[in-house]
Amino acid sequence: MKWKALLCSLLLTLGAGGFAAVLTADSMEKYQDMYHPPLAPPGWVFPFVWTLLYILMAISAYLVYTARPKEQTQELDEKPESKNKVLKLYLLQLAVNVIWPVLFFRFDLYLVSAVWIIGLWYLIFLTAENFYKIRPIAGKLLVPYFIWVTFAVYLNIFIAVYTWS
């Protein structure tokens, strides 16, 4: 196990989540004051779920970073730069993830954030698909994240439509 690489992945991913939390410090109060759709969880659930998801994401990225070409289960360009491209896709979805709560909570751009989170959802799908090609468990570790963001799309669209009318 490459502890330094794992620690870097955890720090980067949890740091991104922490940065988003700092930028949207009042988000839970705002969330509590919003009209919620059916199935909306209480605000206190979000920090716990996101922390767990960021840890799973970091482990997933670490597994891809440390994968050897022989471990790939599907055809993926075996050049080192192809793995780098997949990790850049991971960083892109992480950046898009950080920006979403800023659009939603800080700027109250509910419709824009709905479109943004659909883009995030697609990037997560692509990342999971490509991680799976390199190391199947890495792709599978992103499934809870994909499901949670699918649920967040539902919440965001409901709130966007409700506030629009």
C-alpha cells in the first residue's frame, strides 16, 4: 500500500469538500428554510453522507492512481497518459462538485445549479465507467456517489421548479 498516495488522495478530496463547505457555511440554515420535495432528508444528514462519499471517492482515485496496466479488465489505452486522463476527469468532476453548492446556496441560482448538477451527474458516470475499466472496485466505489447525486438532481430540480413558479 502506498500510504503517501492514499493520504494525498484523501487530503485532496476531503479538502475540496471542506472548501465547498466553507464557501457555503450557511447552507444548512438555507436548506431548512426551503420548501422540500417528498423524500427530502433533514439537513443534518448531508455532512455525514458527503464525508463518507468523499472518503469513498478518494479511495477510488487512489486505487486508479496505483493500478498497474496488468490489472485493467477492459481495453483502455495502456499508455500512462491514459490513466492520467482518467484522473484528470476525476479532478474535473471534483471541481464541478465544489462549484455546485456555491451556485445553489451562495448565489441562489437554482435553475443554473440544476443544469450544473446534471453535468456533474454525467461526469460522475464517465469517471466511474473509466475507473471500472482500470480497476473494477474503483468504479464500484463511486456508485454510492452517483446514486446520491441522482437524488440531489431530484431535490435541485424540485426546488428550482418550485421557486420558479
